[in-house]
Amino acid sequence: MMPAETAQALTTGGTEQRPRHVAIIMDGNGRWATERGWPRLVGHRRGAERVKQIVRACPDLGVNWLTVYAFSTENWKRSTEEVLGLMKIFRRYIEREAEGLSAEGVRLRFIGGRDRLDPKLQALMTSIEARTAGNSRLNLTVAINYGGRDELTRAALRLAQKIARDEIAQPGQDDLSACLDTAGQPDPDLVIRTSGETRTSNFLPWQAAYAEYEFTPTLWPDFTPDHLAEILDRFGLRERRFGGT
């Protein structure tokens, strides 16, 4: 059930235009905890709880596709303690949310290179992808060990292999798109980054070429469905010309 405040936000301002696909760079977990004198992992755990709230709100807000940036290829540079803690949080999220996501009609998929992840985590990811494959109320994609340049490199290699096998004679943009981790998924209409940073941080560079961007100072653990509803209302006021007039 959508909170009354969120439902009200949907009816105020903006137009009927709604983004079909929203992508979120969930930034500010560690800072949120540090500001309170707590370990950074406390912020990451609170951030995981926030993901659940946003996921539940999306269908009522008219969002059919949600992609969240959980762990980048650059995040391996963080302390061993933080990286291991994040991986533990990912495992727990999948284990605890599998049944609920399936019951609520959420299809869960993952993008990013999996080879560096723990085999047990990989198995959990594959299992919940299969378990939720028939769901369609919300398509949730989680980017883990994801980097846009890494994805494009891997996609280019896949495309080169297809060309070498004479599967493609004259490769074009659609052929490269079909080799991306997001093959078959619509491009994001709106990309949101929390915490006040104004970088895209290697997130969906190909897919978000024509996306609208919103940068909010709100730290991810404080980002509520009401914040999302307000941003969606502002999105409705934007004019998207895609290079036209």
C-alpha cells in the first residue's frame, strides 16, 4: 500500500508523463552513518532497507522498471572490511527478500561481471533470477560489480565473436545493444543520484545517453517514496526532444 503522502504527491504538479524506467545511483550510505558516529556498514544496512521501500512504491508510482547501482567495479578499492560487509548485506537481502519479491510480482535481475563475486552469492543471484522470471509487476535490476566501461568492453568482445562466427555481417548499434548486460530491457528515462554528488560514475553510459538526470542532496538512507514522487512530478514537466525541435 502506498503511503497517503505519496499518493497525494502524485496528484500535485507535473503532468501525466511518467518515466517507464528509473535508474538510481544510491549514494551517501557511508556518509549518513559517519555523520551519526556509526560504522559505515550501518549506513549500508539502512540503505538496503530503503531499497525495499522504494521497490514497493514504484508500481503505484507508475514505474515499471527500476535499476539500482549497488556496487561498482571501482568499489573494490574500499577497505576489505567494508567490501566483505557489503557482500554479506547483498546475500542477506537476496535470501530474505526472495519470497516477498516473488509474491509481489517483482522480477529481479542482476547486471555486472559476476566472475569476481563469491560463488555462493552467484548461485543465489541465479536462483532468484530464475524464481522471479515470470513476474512483471516491476522489473528490478541490481548492478553489482558493474561499470559502464567494463560492460561496453565485454559487449564489444561478444559482438566481435559474433562477427567472427559470421552471425552478423554489418554490425550496428542494435547489435551492440544486444550484447550488453541489459539486452532486452528499455533504456532508462530518468537517472537519479542521491547525496549531492553530480557525477554519473560510470553508470549505464550507453543506456542513459538520452535519459533525464536529477541530482538530489538527500542521502540514500533518507530518500523516501515521497522524495521519488516529487522527482517524478518534476520529470513530467520536462520536454524531451531527443535531438528534435
